[in-house]
Amino acid sequence: MSKTPKLLMVLNVLSLILVLVGYYLALFYAPTEKVMGDVQRVFYFHVATAWVGMVGFILAAVFSAIYLIKKDMKWDMLGLASVEISLVFFFITIVLGSIWARPAWGTWWTWEPRLTTAAILEMIYLAYLLLRQGIEDPEQRARFGAVYTLLGGLSVPMTLLSIRLFRTIHPVVIGGGGSETMGMTDSMLFVMFYSIIAFTVLFVTLFWHRIRLGIYQEKVERLKSEIYN
Amino acid sequence: MEDTPNTLNYMYLGFTVFTVVMGIYIYSFYSRWKNLRQQETSLQELNK
């Protein structure tokens, strides 16, 4: 397998620095929220991981659509990479939200619209990974994956809009208005947007690594079929 | 005016969860890469 490209090495270092600075800003720079206290600091990572997760799921739907048009396996690989990384980020989003909910709402979990749609979204894509493993033929697997991801992509706007469409106790972070808004100061907003940028760079870095891993996996699979067939 | 609640432990838990989950995921890249390299080496030897 080819050496790690220089740009990827730069991205590795950049991601590490950006995330470490993100920790610093969330833990020390952002002011303590008066109503919720220090637990509110996890909010910055909660929002940023949610953003990255959702963008990744949408990207996967786009790659799937391109695969169905072009029938080129590389788009399937991109879709799979996107889903896998987004699943990890979105899992963190749900857990951080739950940790935040405990002192804020008095419960770890409640079946309100945003939490329910988020849990369904995570399970849809978890099932995607499991179901893929059950299909032997690569082209059939890619076709199934593409259709599934396209349909699964519909749950992303549903999750995103759930706090606006239904009555919910989940706060509206941006453009909400009214009593549910977070009432964030400028420094809080700065940390939130910084975290979103830092995690987007981290996503790009992980995405590149995952694609390289996929290419290597394909190479080994080819070698295996050459020997055994 | 109510005092700000002490929710420091939840904050620690949150950042720990993030660090551990992300750490495990990044380690999985290394582990999967290492497995593939081992497989490739043994397949190449078998092919000789």
C-alpha cells in the first residue's frame, strides 16, 4: 500500500491541534452557563458531532445516488466510509445529549421527538452496516447499500426538523426564538462555531483514512480471490 | 436568584465519553490496517 500522502499527514496534525484547542475553548474559555452549570460545556461537542454526523449521512446519500447512476464501485466505498464515520459521530451526539439531559431534564432519556428521531436515525445506519455484511456479491451489496442509504437519508431532515415540527423539550440552538433558545453569549457562539469547524476537519481526515483502508481492503480481497479461484 | 448547580461530574463524563469513543475508533483504523497487512503478507507467501 502507498505511503501516507503529505497532505493527509498535515490534516492529521491539523485535526489533532484543532480538537485539542476545542477542548481548551469548551473547558476553559467558554463561560459557565448559569442555569445548567458546567455540564453545558459538552453542548459544544454535542452540536459539532451532530453537524458532522448529519452532513456525513447526507453525503452518503449523494454518493449512493452517484453509484446508482454510474455503477462505479468507488462511490459505494465513499458511501460506506461516510456512513461509518457519521455513525461514530452521531453515537457520541446521542450519548452527550443524554449526559446533558440528566441534570437539565432530570432523566437520561425521554421519548420526545428529537431524541426518538435521532435514535431511529442511528439504528437505520447501524442496520445498514449489519445488512451489508450479509450480502456476498459486491455489486449486489453496493446496489442494496445505495438504495438503502438513499432511503435512509430521508430520516436526516426528519431528525433535523423534528424540533420545529413537533412539540419538544429539546432546545432550538440556531434561529429558534422564544423561550427554548439557549440564550448564548458571543463567546459561547464562538466556541460552538469553532467546534463545528474543528470537527468538520476531523471528519475529512477520518474520511480520507477510511477510503485508504477501503482501497487496501479491496486489494487484499482481489489477491485472495486470485489465489483461491 | 438560584445558585448555579454543580454539574461538573456530568461534564467530566461527557468529555471522557467523547475521548474514549473517538480513541477506540481511531485505534480501529490502526488495528484494521495491521490485520490487512498481515493478510496481504500471508497471501503473497501462499502465492509464491
